[in-house]
Amino acid sequence: NYKALPPDYTYHQLRSINTVEDITQRVRYGITGSGMPGYKDVIPDEDIWAVAYYVDSLRALRGDTAARQA
């Protein structure tokens, strides 16, 4: 009964991820041992890129207290 919740990307730092391309790779192939599956054959590549850009936009808000209160 373990419930894995996604991190708050406006607060938590992403480990070993520095670019949108890095995020895309994690979404595409998953993260071994973390419970995060890969979505390479599940959703279209353009949707993977859209998710990556969205996560990157949230990451850009890190440290912005007004964004966290919204």
C-alpha cells in the first residue's frame, strides 16, 4: 500500500537533471528502481517533449514563493 507522490518541482531539486533533454530522457526511459516507468512506447514523442518543457517551467519557479502559494 505504498503511495508514490510526484515531487513539487517548484520546491524539490531534480537530481542529475540540468536540461530539458535530460528530463525528456527520464520521461522516455523511466528511472530504474524508483517506480517511475518509461513512457517511450506509451505516449507520442511530442507529448514527452511537452511534459519535459512543463516540468522545466515548474523547475524555473523554484524559489519563487508567490508561485508556491498559487
